[in-house]
Amino acid sequence: MKNLFSKPLSSKKWTIICTSFIVFVTTLGILYFKSSEKSVALTFNGHKKVVTTRADTVKDLFDEMHVPIHSQDYLFPKKNTQLKEHLNIIWKQAKQVQIVNGNEKKTVWTTANTVGELMKEQNLVLNEHDQISPGPEEKIMNGMKVGIYGAFRLTLVDGGKQKLVWSTSTTVADFLTQQGIKLQALDRVEPSLSDTISENDKVNVIRVEKVTDVVEEPIQFAVVTKKDSNLAIGSQKVVTEGQQGLVSNQYEVILENGKEVSRKLISQNKVRNKMDKIVAVGTKNFTLQGSRGEGSIGKEFYVSTTAYTADCNGCSGHTSTGIDLHSNPNVKVIAVDPRIIPLGTKVYVEGYGYAIAADTGSSIKGYKIDVFFSSKSDAYRWGSRKIKIKVLQ
């Protein structure tokens, strides 16, 4: 046995021994290295993955991955937490967002996923009619600008119809767009579209229309008088009845909120010509004919008198000699008995003045006359009286 161990080993055997040792040491190293590795679950900004690491702490792990951690970021568990197998690590990178609320501006760091979550994080509450842009469902992006627009009440008058509305607009133009108001070419807005608006203001939309209106309108005829020597002085006779003409006028009409504000004549078409009324006016003098030996030029005598008007009961408005009492309200006419005072005779009536005997009446008999007045009040004042008259012609 002693000889066996003391006998020198062959080179082949030494090679086998050395190789086995190296393999053993390497295996131990690998086993040690493997035993120091840990598998942890990482959730980066919502994305999950599993990594294998020999880092001791959470911070070491992020340093190993060359990922910087900022104080505003969300990290769970904390940076100094020791790593262990199957540890679940959550990291949300903070984003910088500018919030504009009215005249107030501020920049914040947030790990919120959406604008709505940011609002809750910042304790910002919207009223019913307030608006926010971008909307609550929009995802937060780094450098995003979030605007909060507080609503206020004002009055909208559209085409004359008034109502109270809420708005977050700054100009009249923006306000009308927000309210869904569409303007036509001729419409007007008060105040102007570029003006700014604020609480309790009034925006008036005036709806303007231009339309064409065709109207047939009468052309009044004239009354033409012609002297007629066959008729007694003061008497009249219609030779030709007048007839109105007719013209078709085309107007350009401007309507504001449905009401006409202007009208302009743009064309005219004559439909029918007018026909003037021709009236013969008597110029013939009658010689006073005596009756029963009574009456002559210059003769004076007393008569009983009453008064009448053109609208008296049973009156036609025309004298028996053709005088139109409505058209000649200032004429001095008396109704007589032609047997006493012939028609056409000029007389002077005491209290009445110069007149012409141009009418008759069923109740005018003998020495009685009826004096014409244009108004009932004057006729009533005259009443019934006995006066003196003088025959002039």
C-alpha cells in the first residue's frame, strides 16, 4: 500500500484531477450566482413585465436599468425596500401639466392617467355648466395644458325671442357658435361679433329679410268743371262719372324680426287709366217772374224760414238744380216755392247773407223758405224764424 501511494502519479491522471476541480469550482460559482438572482414583477406606467436581477434594493434595480426616479413619481414600495423573490413593484412617471382656471395659471406634476383623475387629485370641482378642455376622458400627456372655463348667465335675444342662457365664451362670435346660432347674410348682431361678453350682458340677434311686395293701388281721378250756359247759376250737373285708375307697384321691403322697417318702390306698372269726372256748372241768369202780382227785382218781403242740411231726413245731398251739397259745403242755397221765387234767383236773406234759390221741398209752399247749412249745429241754431228777404236778380 505504501508503495502504491508513494509511486509518482502519471501526467494523465493529474490532468483528470485538475479538470475535475475546475468543473467543480465553476459549478459552485454558477450555483452561487443563480442563488443570488431574484425574479420581480415591474409595472411601468401601466405596462407589466417580469425581470430577473441581482440588485439588493428597489433603487438598485432602477439604477441597474438606467431609469431615473423623480420625487414626483409614484413608486411602491419605496426605493430602499429590499428586493425579494416575486416582489411586485409599481412605478408611474409624473407628467408636467399647466392648469388654467380663469385668470389663474399653475403648473403641477401628476401621475393621474386622465384629465378627470387630475381634477380629483387637485380638488377641482366643476359646476353644471362649466367646461373643461381637454375633456375628462382625455389621457394626460407631458406638457399638456388643461383649461377650465367657468360658466356665467346672460340674455340671448334671437329674432325677438328672449331667453336666459349659460355661457363660457369670451366673444360674441364664440358665444353664438356655442349656442348653435347661425347667421344669414343680412342678419345683424348687437354688440358686434368681435366684442367680448361677460355676466349679465345681452346679445341681440336681429333677423333681417329682404322681400318683394306687389301692391295694386288706386289712382284718384280729378273733378273737372265746365261752364254750362244752359244751367242756372249755382246749379251743377254730372256729365261724366269719374273712374279710379289702377297701378301695380313693386316694393322692396326690409323686415327686421318679421316687422317692416322700410319700403322702397322699385317698379311701377299701370293696370288701368283713370277717368276724370266732368261736372257742368250753370252760368245762366233767370229773369225773376212775378206770380200773382208778387215779386220783382228789388222787391222785399217777409217769409217764414227753417233750416236743413245735406244729410237731413229724406235729403239726397243734391239740390233740385243739381248742386252737390257735400262737395260744396260753403254754398249759400235756399229752398223755395218756385211760384213765389223762381229757381236761379239771387236773393239777400236777412241773417244769412247772399244766396241763390236752387232747391225745392215738399213742405216749402208759398212764402216759406228753407236755409241750407253744412252742419247740423248751425241748422239747429237757426231754428224757425220769420225774416225779410230781398230779390236781387
